[in-house]
Amino acid sequence: MKNIVILISGGGSNMAAIVKTAKRDGWHDKLGARVAAVISNKATAQGLIFAQEHGLATKVLDHKSFASREAFDEALSQAIDRFDEPGQPALVVLAGFMRILTPGFVARYAGRLLNIHPSLLPAFPGLHTHQRAIDAGCRSAGATVHQVTAELDHGPILAQAVVPVLPGDTHDTLAARVLTQEHLIYAQAIAQLLQK
């Protein structure tokens, strides 16, 4: 069984969409995969409630409790590795996990560490993507699922969704439309990766 460990920092709407899709589409039987755990760096992350209600293992690792980024990432790795089965290393999915990971952590999970970013990468890596797209006069925005590399918001692209930027769009209206597409493409990209 291929375990999926999802990392969150907040509401976990992408995590919830993945969990619902996995159940609806029978990932357990069809792909030999299951969402096994949700880990957050914030005890107040609302997504933890959803995960617990759906019977998933949860864990909180407060990054502020660690002396360094490396120490936090090592503890995070140990928590993830509890779900690594022989010959079936866990797939690690960042779903609104608001931490920059160390190169050592990224290397440890190379090829099985995924992220979703709210822009059409390589455009607008980093923060404030929607406002930056509006300010630049873009006609389209969107979201990108990619494998994580040591370089922030780079790595092989697995899926993208395009969303039009409409006249009068604000950060919030554009973000809401992009998020609906994120909920679709993230689960699709994970399923495709699991089929390989």
C-alpha cells in the first residue's frame, strides 16, 4: 500500500479535496494508495479537524519549538517516515504547508514530494501571486502542481489549470476561482503519478 502523507498549515481545503477524491475514486483498491496521515506545523490548523473526522492519523509539529529549520525538518522527516513501508516509500504532498523546506529534506523525498502553487509557473513564484498577476495585466492566471526541488516553486510540472483574469478582479475573487481548479488538478496529478 502506498501511503500519502499530507502537510498543511491552515484550512486544508486542498487536503480535503484529495481525501474526498481518493475515497470517491477508490484509490485504495484501484491504485493501492491511501491518504494515511495529515501533519501540520500549526496546532490551530482547521484542516486537522477534517482529517480527524475522516479517520486519518494527525500530528502537530510546531516549528517554533525547534532551534533551527534543520531540526524541525528532521523531526518532520521522522514523522513522515513512520508511514514509509518497505519498497513503498510514502508520497509527501504539500497542501498549503507554509514552510520553506531545507535542501536536505527536499533531497530525502526527491521524486515523491509534491506541491501546488497558485500561479502558472514559472510565472510568479513565491507569495502574492494573484495580485502580482493582476498588477502585471495578465489575461490568465492559474495553478501548477509540481515536484519540489531545492529551488522555491520550481521543479518538474505535473499539471496546470488556466483561469481567466476578469475585468474588476481582486486578489480575493481571482484566488477563489483559482482554488476551485486547485481542488481538481491536485488530486488528478497525484492519481496519475500513482499509476506510473
